Amino acid sequence: MPIVEKIPLLPDQVPSAAELNKVYDDLAVATTAIDEDNGGSNWLTYAHLIDPATNEPINKLYFAAYNGPTAVNYNSTVFQSMVSNTGTITEVNLDYFPNETEVLRLHMSGLVGVPTVNVDYDFVGANLGKPNYYAFRIMVTYSDSGGPDQNFIAGYWGYSFTTNGLNRYDTTSAPTGPSINWQTFQASTIVKYKGITGVRQYKKAILQVAVFDNSNTLSVVRQSLQAVRARK
């Protein structure tokens, strides 16, 4: 860790210009060597997290959640937006232009209820074991230079309906395993914008879900989606 020392002066001693400037010259050199060892305990306070120009936090949190307890069922093999029991989509409105190299962090979590599982094993073809899976994803909607809305997928995360642990390459019939009830799900990812500042506008982030086989129904009793923007 770099250290800047003062020059001790005796009473009535007249310092030279070089001696007066030395501490500032040493500070300029030391600044280039600052690393993780320079962080002492309690060095960060709430005041460091506030933009003095706007009095707003430097990080902004976007949050959406459905806290149940009424289950919402899904059995689409195409990804669809997750909703509350009243149909409110689990999404966050971002509505900002990211700076070049700015990072957006995305989190999702929730709780599965009691799914209905009719098939978790396809023993006749290319889909061996795949009916046993369902997946979540986070889709981000954006616009470049005021153009039409477009989407990209920030991440996919898959789970199993049942505890079926049979050999997935066995081509004989297999019984359906017991469903995994009240299973939690959670994931986190980051998105780094590499374009020019002021071109791309993030519109919203949406939590979505799909099953592999529509013979099965996923029951979800609560879910949440968070986005954190680390503002400069």
C-alpha cells in the first residue's frame, strides 16, 4: 500500500520549494499504486453512495414481484411472460440510456408450487428425458437510435419436474417419477453495454417461463425480478 510521508521541519526552519512540493509529488506517484489493500474497515459510508448533484443513490434498483399465495399455472412450450394471479406481468420498466461499458445486473427468484406431471421421459426418440424440464429466462427489450423495439435474452435457467433419475439413454418405457414440490428457483446475471453512449435505450426486463412438453403444467406461487443499474 502506498504511503505519503511529511517532511519534519524544525522551528524557524525555512522550507525550500522542493520540500514544500514533495508531499504533493509523492501523492501523485502514490495514487497510481492504489490497490485493494488501501480499503480499510468503515471506509465506505452512505455519503459515498449519494450523487451530490441530485441527492439520489448512485445505484438504482428496479423491482417487480408477485408474492402469491394463489398459484399461476404454465404449460406453454414457447416462452411466455410470467404473471400474477390477476394477470400483471412480472417486468421492470428500465427506460434509460446506458453509458458505454455500463453494467446492468439482473436477478430472478421464486417458488414453485405443486406441478402436474404427466410425462417426464420420452423413451422412443431424440427427446430422452427432456419432458422433465422447464426453464426460466430474462428478456430485455431495447431500442437503438429510436428504432423499433428489439429483444435479447440475458440468460436461461432450467429445472426438473421430478426426481426421475433413470438412465436418459435407455430406450425402454419408464414410470413417471414423483414431482418436486415447493422447489425454489433463483439466478443472477449481468449485461455489459459495449456500444456508444446515448444510442441504445433499455426499455424493460421481463421474466419468462416455458415447459418442454405441454402435457406437464408448472405451478408457480411467487416470483420476483430485480434489475440494478450502477450509475456513474
